[in-house]
Amino acid sequence: MMDHDERGGTVFTLHAPDAEVVELTASFGGERERTLAMRRCGDGGWRLRIHPGLTCTRHRFRVDGRFLADRDSLDEV
């Protein structure tokens, strides 16, 4: 899931209580793709905030090394 915070950043969250590692792989304009580690938060959730001004055109989540299908993965942030 993705949302925007009050400071203009984009926040990605994923509920994966049994995961050891959760990452976000995203494209930031053109062909440039990066993988960023997400932080564990309470109740089995994971979170990552992208700073305002960064435009993410595609994203997908990777849990314990395996990519998940995400219905929002083609939405532009």
C-alpha cells in the first residue's frame, strides 16, 4: 500500500508479520531502479518513506528475497 504524508513524502507499507526482510524495488524516472530496505513496525507491518520530490513510476515489494504481486505496482506516485 502507498500513501502520502503531511510533509509531501510517499509512504509505502506492507503487512508481512512472518517476514525477516522486506524491501521495496522502485523505478525513479527513466531506467533507474533501486532496492530499498523497509523498516519493521508494530503488528507485523513494514514501512518506508520516500522524500518529497522523488517520483516513483513503478514499485514492487520483495519479501525474504521473493517479489510479491501488488495491485498498486503500476500506479505512479
